[in-house]
Amino acid sequence: MSTTSSKIRTRDEIAEIVKRERSAGRTIALANGLFDLLHVGHVRYLEAASREADVLVVGINSDASARALKGPGRPVLPESERAEIVAALACVDHVFVFDEPNVEAALFLLQPNVHCKGTDYTRASVPERETVLGYGGRIEIVGDAKSHATRDLIREIARRFREGDDPEI
């Protein structure tokens, strides 16, 4: 059984692990995201992604990448903590942090059998679609309907704080 910290590696280290896993006949899935303030939508997405292959690798946007995508004030949690939280999930086998705006470079390197995206995408709208199809991988849209969002969680916490709903704050 691997520990949480042993699941977090560089992209190059994970490429070596993936090579060994593939040689042993295992299939690989890749999921990615910011995973800022982990919520049930994230858990359902990752659990569904893990069912698509024998090994689930998760790419997490770096702090700089997250800010570029989501704007100032994001992420709430630093990349090292987000990686540790995601790695603690039983359905996740390996985690890496990436700086690019999308996970295309990791797809080129790892060439997972399956690239999993959440339900806010369609197979046609996945940004890395051509890359995945180019090396012979497949795309799966997984998880529950996009009814959970970190921004909504942040807004709700802020509302409660402003309105004094929580006397402990």
C-alpha cells in the first residue's frame, strides 16, 4: 500500500512508472484539474475516472497555471497541499503538478489509454482532443453533472461570513 506522499511525483518519474505499469499489462487513465477546495464533484469525477483503467494518474494545475485560468485570488490552497489532498484519495494512484494551461504535454509524455474529463466538456470540446486521438488514446467524459463548483463553495463561505451565520468565525 502506497502512502500519500509516495503518490506525488514529477511528470518524468510518473512516465517511468507508467512505462512499467503498461509493460505489466495495466491500462492507464489520466484526469486533471485544479482541485482547489476539494468537494464531492471532484471526488465523483476522480472515482469515475479510476473505473476507466487499472491505474489513475492525476495532473494538478500549478499555482501559476491556476491563477492564469481562474484569476486573482485562486487557488485558495497551494499546489503542494492540493496534490497531497488528491493523493490521499484511494482511487488515485499517482499525482503530478503541471505549469501549462492544459495537460497536453503530459499526454504526449504519458500517452494514457484514456484521458478523462468532467461533464462540463463533451468529447468534441476537450482541448487536448487531437493529441489524445493522435497517439491512439480515447476520451471519456466522467463524473456527475457539473452542479458543484469551487467558486460556488467560496461564494457560500463568503456569504455566511458576511451574514454572521457562523458564530465561530
